[in-house]
Amino acid sequence: MLLAVTALGLTAGSVPASAADYERLLNGTFAGGTLDPWWAGSGTTGRVTGGEFCTDVTGGTANGYDALAGQNGVPFEAGQQYTLTFDAHATTSQQISAVAGEAVSPYRQISRTDLTVTPATQHFTVTFTSTLDFPAAGNGQLAFWFGGQAANNTVCLDNISLIGGVIPPGGLPPTSGIRVNQESYTPGLPKHATVISSSTTPVTWTLRNSAGTAVTTGQTRPRGADSASGESVHDIDFSAYDTAGTGYTLAVGTETSFPFDIAADGLKKLRYDALAFFYHQRSGIAIDAQYVGATYARPAGHVNVAPNQGDNNVPCRSDLNCGYTLDVRGGWYDAGDHGKYVVNGGIATWELLDEYERALKLGDASALGDGKLAIPERANGVPDILDEARWEVDFLLSMQVPDGKPNAGMVHHKIHDAAWTALPTRPELDSQPRRLSPPSTAATLNMAAVAAQASRLWKTIDPAYSTKLLAAAEKAYAAAKANPNVLADPNDGTGGGTYSDNTVTDEFYWAAAELFATTAKSAYRTDVTGSALYRGVSFNTHGFDWGSTGALGDITLALVPNDLPSADVAAIKTAITTTADSHLAQMAGMGYPAPYRTADGTYEWGSNGLVANNGVVLALAYDFTKQDKYRDGAFQAMDYLLGRNPANYSYVAGHGDQAVQNVHHRFWAHQLDPSLPTAPPGALSGGPNSGLQDPTAARLLAGCAPQRCFVDDIQAYSVNEVAINWNSALAWLANWTAEKSPSAADTTAPAAAGKPVVSAVSATGATVTWTASSDAESGIKNYDVVSVTGTTRKVLATVTGTSATLTGLTPSTAYSLVVVARNGAGLTGSDSASTQFTTLPDSSGGGCSVTYTANSWSGGFTAYVTLTNSGTTAWQGWTLKFGFPGNQKVTQGWSATWAQSGADVTATALSWNAAVAPGKSVSIGFNGSYTGTNDRPAAFAVNGKTCG
């Protein structure tokens, strides 16, 4: 490690420059008067004063790191030199430390430089070479340690700069220049992809099946410069190819796309994954492993179990003195935080209910019936989508001001933590007090609209509940009319989003439409027909969202039979098709078609939610006209969300080879804590946002073209958060596209593979080769090498080629092998002819030794394991086995294939470290978790032999 420090007194010196002068810090001058994204840790209070970052440090701490400040997400590259410069002074002279390193456990350091700051401002320069790799917006950190001092002090920093590295800032990884729907294309419908190319003439594309065999080819259509992506692109149209299968790829020159299917199954799975998001987001109930799997299971959040303060008795904000508390348990967490917001819950619930109501009127409601979702209510005789919606409907009702209180019948705008919770924080570990924000007209009308809508859907399912809902809706509507301009405070953003809305004309229209559709009362009819928004005025190319809800009322009036003049209902439908036509006209000129438009061409926070909602408009236009162009446009919207975009990401977790994982969320936070999960399948990222309103996006995406303003990073909340209203739009569109996806499955199994030939037999391994199988429709995806003993079958290897290296076999044992081919549709062929062989005796001549060391921290540890071949013959492969003495779990391993069953752990060699000569060693390791004590395993065995 190279370190150099200079103190230049009061005069600022020049900053040494690397080749590209890549600045790695944000807001180093504090010129805007804010700290963001700098933070002040425990034992300190930070502020910007006089254009400097000044930190008040409490004395009496033992260590430098007991009081610190810094910035996270700082990129470092191993082997590269960095130059840190800053100005500093303090009220009283003291030692501080400038530390570059890791922001999370085990807190590895790149460099630490101790300096003395004095009351006179000094300019410091520190140079060092990084020993660690922290790529863009990873876990790199620059911190200043102020602790270990006896007395209180104030330290001020300014003009902080970190220059170095050779990789320029940028949030998108290098990927293929061909962008496809990474999930699937539907048989019988158009299939398009986009390729980056500056050629002004067509170029050749090739479609290959899962075996890599070319199945069709064609010529691209040049489109030229594409403003939304900043790229020159061509269109690939492979619609004529319609054979169902998995693992297809498109190739142009040396570029190959991510794989995709031609099948209806992917969208049919997505319809349920998108709805499963809402069970994951439930508050007030344990999320059970039987429905989501062990990875995503968690205890109930905010049910008054320590450290939660609970949602059962929530007071108003301290400055309100409303004189009552509310039991607001239940509902959905809105987004990546623990807040619950009525105006966002309103549109999200409406979309789920409308998804079902539209299916009842125009589609297939059976796909949304009882038993279709993995939720606790799945066998109660009620359609599961209604059960899920009811979890939020009941919460919305609980937010209503009680009778006898001021503003009775109004609805509180939101409930959330008194201060923002840290990232990550599991819901059941949130210790923040919970607070109600004031009622608002918008929230009151949201509840009125959704409760009225729900009332008609439950009328025959649960008449008593339906009556309760309608009473709450009518009370809320009357209260809103009596308080028509109570707006949410745009400054009420501590601990939760503001969701302020200065115009509630649209909410009044929506609520009146729902009440009219449910009751047919003349008063509501008058409010609908007398509104300036009547007859589809709300439809526009920007789209509807939580702050623009008039179109929701129109959709209901177009779907639900009523006594409005038929010409007026026809006008609403015309507004829908006219808007859809405008979307199609715009999409026809786009390299990456998406039904999305802003006045200046930029993309906004939650752009993917608007893409999905505008896809809903296209879908409804098809429902009302049966014109294929609208159906095709709705599917193009789904193509964009699933990977045909310049970011080359599927914005839907779990669907596509490069799907988002690290969404902004306090529980799905694997990027920050390996013990926590990534985003579950079906979660939709907010998507490209030109505003870059978070430090990570600002660091990585400056100057991005609108559709490229995206990075899959948990800290990039302005582009990568999730929200219930975005996922409700995805759920609606996914269900519709699944309904319109004909199945054309490949039902022909592949031919049998050739008889395996065994060579290079050792005590614990062998090499197997065979002649390839064939499959004319879907191609061969992979092969299983299977050991057969009587009726017992064990897969020894799964490979994509026609050879396999077997390891971990038992010495002196007879094996009978067959090979089974699997095609792109997942069908398996018959067994190949069998081959028999016997492994050699174990002649390792004395064996093995194992060393094991572990570095532990609270709840976790890193283990380093070295295997040494102390025998006289080489290992051609190795398998290490040991048992944990406690409840330790392997969470992530390296240099081996790691598996764990109960306490028993197995590590198997990889191809590059399988051969170990006598006297040689191989090093492997893993990260783990534990509670209690972290004792060392008692015994180790390699290839079945106990080691010293």
C-alpha cells in the first residue's frame, strides 16, 4: 500500500490528476448548503455552516471510529492509485483519521492516514493504491474518524475530493447490444428486438435455438438515431418464427442476446408473481414460508411486538393534537420503506379490483379465482385477488376519522415512522414511533372510491361486508364535499413520502363515478355528468397515476353497466382508443417502443409504472375494438418492461437472465446484508428517471439518455424503488397479456442421446462423452448424466455440451450410467444405452489435512479453509465434508460448489482447482451466519477420508 500525506497550511494546492480525473465523491464543496450524501455517525452531529461540513464530536470515546462521518458508495478499483484532498480545521487541535475501505462487515480497510487538525485551516493531500475492488456504487466508503478524544470538539471539512481509477462512472454493466424480451415472446403474435448499429443499411440477424442451432435468419431494419436511448439502432422482426421453446437467442455479428422463450407460460407465471408482490408487502401479518419460501419468510411487522411500537394504537403527529389514536394494523407497505399511504393504496387497490372486474365483464375471471395465489386465504371460496385487495381495503377504512371527532368521516393521508428508518431494516425490527399525518381531501376520496368499488364486488360474496363498505364510502364522500380543499402538506416528508396533490378535481370525479356505478343514485350521477372531466377528458399520453385519477372513474363507467347516455359511454371509449392511437404513433418512431411521453422527452420517477398503466389503456382499446394493433401495442409495453430497453434489464425481478435484484427496499436488501434476500419474482422496479434524485444515481448516471437513466442498486431509490401502485399496474397488464397468450407448446420429446463412453477413471472421478441428441422444434437445452442402481436414479452432472467430468465418486464402486437429453420446452428424452465402469481403489497413500480459520462478527463470519493433499498421488477431484457443531449456515461461498443440509456441509471442486498434486493445497472459503457461539467444526473429510 502506497501512502503519502502533506499539510499545506492555509493555501490550497493543486490536485494531482489521473489520466481521466475521475471524481469519486459527491458534494465535496457543500456549496448547495446540504450534506447529502455525506452522513454523520453515532457520537456526532453534522451540519453545513459557512459552506463547510462541520461535525460536533462528543468526547470521552475510546476509539477513532467511535465518532465518524463519511460517504458510502465510493467506487475503488484494486491496483489503482487515488488522491484524496480536503481542507480541515477544528476548534481544538486533535488527531483525525482519513480512512478508505468497506462500509459493511467485515469493514476491510484500503488505507488509513492519521492527521492532526488545528484551529487554522490546512489543506491535506493523501495518496494511496487500492487493494480492494468496490465497483460503481458498491460498498466502498470514505470516512473521517474523529473519536478517541477526551473532550468535546468541532471538526470542519471542505473541498473534499477523491480522484483516481480508470473505469469511468456509469451504472450499466457491459452487456449485449441486442435487446430482447428476456422472459418470452408469445406464439402467434409479433416478435421484435432492437440491436445497436450505426450501419445505414440492413444487417443480417440469426435466431438460434437452445442448442445454438440456427433456425431462421433475416435482415434488420435500420432506424437511425434514437433520442430516448441516445443510440443508433435497428429493428429485428422475427415474427414469422413461431415454434415454441426455451433458450432462444438472437445474434448479429459477434453480438448475442440474452436467452428468451417462445411460449405463453412465462406471462402466465408473471400474472401470479406480480400479484404475489402484495402478500410480500403485507403489514401486520407474518409472511409464511409455506407461501413464499424460507428465503422471504419474516415475522409480522408493526404489531406492537418489541422493538416495534406497533400500529394498533397510533397517535397523530405531535403538532396535531387530534385527541385520539387509531388501530391501523394491516395494509400494504407502500414501497421500500415502512410507510402506508392512502392515496397510493387507493389506486393500487383499485387496479387489483378492476383487474378482476374487467375479467368478469370482458375476460377470464377464473384465472384469478380461489386457490390461484399462494396466500393464507387461498381456500376460503373467495377469488384470491379479492382476498389480497381486502387486506388493503380494510386498512383504508381504518384510517377514517371516528364519529364524534373533528373532521369525522375524513381519512388520514398516511401513517409511517416518525423518522426515516435505516436501510436495511426488517419490518419487525423497526423501533421508530408510528404517527398519523392529518386527513386530506385526496385521501378521503381515494377511500370513498375504492370502498364503493369493493362494495359492488363483494355484494354477493359477503353482503354484510358490502354494506359496511358502502356506508364508509358514502360517509367519506360527504366529508370530502364538506372539506373540498384540505390538501396534504408538501413539507410533511420526515419519515415518509409527502404524496401531496394540489388538485383534487380528478379524485372527486373518480369517487363519484364509483359511487354511481355501485348505487345508481341520482346525486352521484349529477356529480359525474356535471364534472369538467366527464366523457374521458382525463385520458392523455402522460397517463394516470396516484396523483391523476380521473381516468379510473372513466374506466369504471366504460366497463360497468349504467344508465348514462350511450353516446357518453361511447365518448369515453373513444377517448381511450384515441389515446391508444397516440401511443402507437409515438411507439412507431422509437427504437425501444414504450407507451410513455413527457413534454420535454425526459423520464420521471416511476416511469415503468406509467408504461404499464399506458399499457392498460392499449389493452382496453383492444377490449373495446378487437383491433390487433392495440393488442400488439400492449405486448410491446411488456416487451420493454421485460428487457427490450437500452438498460438491457428486465425491470421485473425473477423474469429474465438480467433481471433487477437490488431494488430499494428495507428487507429485500441482499446487496447490503447477505443474510437478506434479493427482490422476489414479480417485483417491478420504478425504472429510468432523468431526475437522478439520489446520490447513487447522480454519481453513476450523470448525462444519461432518458431511457438509460437506470442502475440496479439498492441505494438508487430514485430509479430502483418498488411501489404498490407500480406493481398493481404490472399485475393488471400481466394478467391481460397472459389471457391473450395462446399456448403452442412443444409436446415432442427429444431423441435419445448416444451411449456414453467413459474414460480417465480414477478413484473418485471419470470423464464421460456421448453423441448429441436432436430436437427439431425447441433444440437441446442440456443433458443429465444419471447413475442407475436398480430403481434408484441419481443425477451426477447436468451439462449443456456432450461431455462431463464427474467428481466425488466413491472408490472401488461399480457405476451404471445413462445420459438423458432435455429440450428447450423442458421435455426429457428416453435413456441412452447404459455404460458400466468401476472406480479405482483409493491409493492416496495417507491422505489429507485441513486448516480452518474464522473471523466472526455479530451474527456472521468469514471462514477460510485450506485442503492439502498429504498423500502420494494426485487428486483428480475432491469433495470436502464437515459438520457444524451449532446453527451456523453457509450464506455465500467461493472457489468450490457449496451445499448444506442441516448441519452437514459439502464443498466440491470446480474445474479449475479439481487437480491437486501431492504436497499441494487448495484454498476455499465462505461467508456464514450464526447465533450463539461460532465453534469450529470437529472433523473434516476429503473424498471420504478423515483428515488431520
